[in-house]
Amino acid sequence: MDQLELFDIPNPCIGICQSNNRGYCLGCLRSRDERFNWPQKPANERSRILRLLAQRRARLKVKALSAEPEVTPAGSLDLF
């Protein structure tokens, strides 16, 4: 049995509609299938997609943080 949604689940589109090399939108991180017919998808499917987007954002954040080079502030050289 589906849970009743009291509020409409908003479309996560932020207006940056470009796909990366894997087919995910650079703006909202949805796949083409997830973007297709968003308003007609049932509420439980839209909720599942929003959870997936949160996981994708978290993975991108971790990847971005690990890719940044470690910067040593000027004046505090680590010699040992």
C-alpha cells in the first residue's frame, strides 16, 4: 500500500539541463528515465528518485573533496 503524500513532491530541476557523459543531468543529477514524465510518475517513485539524488550529491561531494589538493598555508611549512 502506498503512503499518502500530503504535499506535492516538487520537481528537482534547477534549470541547468545538460547531460554528462553518463547521461545524468548536470543540474538535478537525474537520469533521462528519471526526468522523463516527472509529473505523471507516482508519488512513491518521485520520493525514491529524490532519495537517489541525495545519495548522488553526497558521492559527488566526497569525490570533489578528495580531488582537491591539500594546501599548506603560507608561513607554516611542514618540514618533518
